[in-house]
Amino acid sequence: MRVKKAGWWLATISALVCLLPFAGVIAGSLRYPGPLPVTLEQYGRALLQNMEFYTGFWNSLLNTALILLINIPVSLLAGYGFSQYRFPGRNALYWLYVVLMLLPFQAVVVPQYIVLQKTGLLGSRWAVILPCAFSTFTAFLLAQYMKGISRELLDAGRIDGLGEFALFWRLAAPLCRPAVTAAVVLVFFSNWSMVEQPVVFLDELSQFPLSVLLNRSSALFEGAAPACGILFSVLPILLYRFCYDDLVEGISLGCVK
């Protein structure tokens, strides 16, 4: 009983410590030079008087949406192939995916920079989108989850006359909803707040996502940077709130399998 109670207190204190920076930003967003100790003027300035906020928010939204539109279908197909088929070089390719997943951005930034420069994409939006869109983590997560799909079910589909792509689209993909939801949430979180890739691969301020603008150019937001940060956090919080069950199930079953 004492151990359980001590664990509860430790978890509570740890949670409060983690929430302190966010609470500080909220408190900062409710202050503005003037007679009132608490005011929403920062939010009004962010939403009604600051085009930089909308430019950065749009860049973040567009980049993340395009990354998801490419990454999730490609990862689904890759995960299905790794989990259901045996082909020459499968194990070597799979472990290459694992190695690439473990490499930090700093380890691959130079080769990525050279490739993007040679292809003429450096400085464009696609220099940020394409390297992130083909991230191997989601393929690994979905492959682990798809290993639990019953082979008897797929064999029954083949007996009923379904082709291989129909098996994937009509049987395997619908069964992977929790894993797909988890992948969408994790990819969204990772790319919504990206900083390093835009700083290295982009040149113009108008192309930067809001995560970079808030870090590099808070003066652009005319004293409303804390409010912009809070508004920038609303979408990830809502996504986490409404996808929590599928997120937990997708990650836990993917790891176990």
C-alpha cells in the first residue's frame, strides 16, 4: 500500500512539473501592458492583427497534411508487404528500415541536403515535406500491427476470388484502424512542431511554419507570442483528446505483436 501511494505521489508531482512550462505560457498569454491584470488582448492581436500568425499556421497545416497524405498510404503498403509476404532481401530491407528509424536528423542532414540540392528542391516546400513523408517509423509500426492479422482470413478472401490488392484494401486496411490512427497522431505531432528541417532546408521567412517563427522571430507577433503559442497547441490537444483510445491501442498492440 505504501509503495502504491508513493508511486501515486511521484506520478502526480512529475505531471505537475511537466505542466509548469505550459501553465507559464498560459499565464503569459493573459498579460499585456495596460490597466487590467488579466486580459485577452494578446489573443485578439494574434487572431485579428497579425498576418504572420496565419502565414505560419497555414505553412504548418499544409506541410503536415501533405506529409500525412503521402506517409500513411505508403507506410500501409510497406507494412502489409513486410508482414504478409516473404521475398528475397526482406529481412535485410526490414532491418534497414529499423536502422533508418533510429538515426537522428543530425546524422542524415548532410546527405539529405546534398540530394535536395542536386534535385533542385532545396529552398522549396518539398524539401521539408518529402524527407518526412517517407519516414520509416510508421511503416515499422504498421508492419508490427499487421503481423497479427489472421492468415486464415486472408486465405478465405483468396478463396472468394479477391486479388492481392483487394485483400489489402478490403480486409487488411480496415482491420488496422487503431494502428493507422496512432500513426496519424504520431506523425502529426512530430511534424506539426518541426523546427530543424525548415531552418536547414528553407530560406524565406514566408515559408517557415509557425513552430519556427515562434522560436526565431517572436518580435513579429507584436507581444502576442505566448497567445500564438497557445493557439498553436489547440489542434494537437484536440487530436490527442479524440484519438486517445485508438492511439493507446495501436501503439500497445503494435509493440506487443
